[in-house]
Amino acid sequence: MRSKILHHVQDLSDDELPAYLYDLAALRSHTRTIRRELPDPVELFYAAKANSDARLLRALGEHVDGFEVASGGELQHVRRLFPTSRVAFGGPGKTARELTHALEAGVERLHVESQHELCVLTTLIGERTVDVLLRVNPPLPLGRLPLVMGGQPSPFGMDPAQLDACLRVLAAHPRIRLRGLHAHLASGLDAPAQLALVERIVDWGARWTRAHGLPFDEVNLGGGMGVDYANPERFFDWSAFGIGLRRLLADHPGLTLRIEPGRSIGAYCGWYVTRVLDVKFSHGEAFAVLAGGTHHLRTPATRGHDQPFEIIPSDTWSWPGPRSAVRLEPVTLVGQLCTPKDVLASRVPVIRLRTGDRVAFAMAGAYAWNISHHDFLMHPEPSFHYLDDERPTTPETATADRQRPAQGAGDQTCPVR
């Protein structure tokens, strides 16, 4: 654990735990590194769904080309923070109200998910204009991947035949301007696999646009850059990815590529810190019951992995009776919820873990607090702390920054290699 994180963890009182810690300086450094590795025709947007914590978004603002939102609430939240930033609006099931909001907010790109969505848009456009990308689910077999959104039956995007129908709608409504394609098909890929998929998407898009007499100007590739929770020191190889994109773009002059990573930008700079309430044994297995749980950090439950963690020993013990502990054997770390699924890490070997010790879960800066079922059992929310930000954190500013409209929310962070 980096020294400044460890120092801050040790300064937290028990009443402040569980807590989220976000290292905003590390987030900015990591994002600058990503930006440097990408060739100029590649635009870097941040997927706000990964973590829409306001302080985090402000830290990212000057280092990304824009933000991708996936709901009217996220759009309102981002626009409140960045009134003039570039915004792409994606996601399935957009309502007429959300589409109207997108038109009024001046989104730069609207990702159309279906022919029906496009037809609804034609009734709302009026005298305004809007630039759209058609989200396609091309017939590209993907094999076994951690998370697949396309290349197979999917609620995301359109079959190519539906694209042809959309072209007829667009021809009748010139104020809706087609700028290109969107094809986010999978997540959890390393750089070679991601490059191979990008090459196949671009090749398919070039052939489709050529067959329809359209310019091949823009492709949005979404995110999907892999994050390895089993090996926190392993990062997506942005350098190799940038070199590969540079070679690909040399074969397609004039083409703009856009990527929208979220997890791979923010995961590493967030920590979820809590304390051990009890250590117990059941049928020969050790369990550590922690304050909080998957209602604060749902990532390991949704992805089926062990969240990486570090133990911060505490020598303070004032309770009567012996201090329970597990030594030199595996332990399962669970939370306070009344469900056997409230597991943060299962049967992980430890040297020593005692009641009263603290546990800091790494890689908690994306798809963590913001996707968790906060109200189950009505436990208190965690506290939030921001390291190396431009302004001091107070409970009032932290609460205000996390407030959001009816749809959309979040929190997040990131690391230095």
C-alpha cells in the first residue's frame, strides 16, 4: 500500500469506517499517461457509469476529451459540472424525455441503439440538429470473454439489417446527421485481444460504409480494457495499444476513433477501507466479519472474484474477553448482510488477521460504491475521503458533491504504474 494511503487509513477513526479513499493525484497521473500513449486521431472519453463521483470527474476533466453518459441523470450530473464539455450519450432504452434532454443539452454524439429509438428521435428534433452514431452488433464471433455485449444475441445495438432500415429514416430527416458507427462488443480484454477486436470492427465498418456509399469518418469502440483483479500490479498495456492503433489508422486516413474506458481509468486509485468486527470458525473454516460489505462494494459479488486487500494491523484492543484471530490459514472475508452472498474475498491465506484490525480493499475506484445496493438492511453509508485534491474535504462538500439528479450517480479513482 502506498505510504500516503496507509498514513490516511491509520488516521481514520473507527467511526469513519467503512470509508472510500480516492487518490485524485494518482488518477490524474494515470489518465495523463493513457492520453500520451494514444495517437492524436483517437479521442479519450471517460465512461461516467464507472464512477460519477463529482470530485473524481473534476480531476479527470482537463485530461480527457469528453464524457460518455448512459442516462438522463448522468447527463444532467455531467452538465452541472461541465456546462460546455463534449458529451456522448449512449445506452439502451432511452426515453423520449431523455432524448429531449440530450437535444436541449447539446450532446455532441447520440448513440442510437435501435430503429425505434431513431424514429422516436425524429418526432422530437423539431428545428434542431443532432449528430448520431448507429450502434451496431456486427456478426463477429468473440469466443469466451469476461463480459460480452455483442457478436451474439444481445440487447445492445442493432443487427446490420436494422442499420439499413435506419439509413432510410435518416434520408428522410436530414437534421439527424449520421457521423459514424458505435461498436462496443466486449470487456475485460488485454491489449493484444483489444487490438485484434478493434481491427475486426474497423474492417467491418469500412466494408459496410463502402457498400452503402457512405464516408468512413468515425467509429466509437467503447471501452472494455481489461483490469486484472487477481493481479493488481498488472495494467492494461496502453503503450502497445497506442502503437497498434497508430498502425491501424495509417491504413484509414481521415478516420477518427473514440474510446470510452471507465474501469481501466479509475479502478486502481480507489480503496475501500473497513475494520474486522469478529473472527469466527464454522465447520473448520475461518470467517472474518467486516463492517460494511457488498452493499458498499458490490464488485466482487458481481464479477465473482476475490477483491484484493491488505491488512493494517491494529494493536488497540479494549473489549473484554480474548481477541479472536486467524493465523497462517485461509479466511473468508464477509460483510454484515444477512445473505451468504455477502463475500468480499473467499478462502484467502493470511499470516494473521484479528478482530479490530483494518482491511483495505484495493481497486475500488470503479463499479464499486455506485453499483452497490446501498439500502439493503439500511446500514450507514461509508465516509468518503479525497487525497491530494485542489481543495480540502469537509463533510458538507463531500455530501454536496455526491448529490445528483434522480438518475445517475457514482464515485471513483485511479493509479500510477
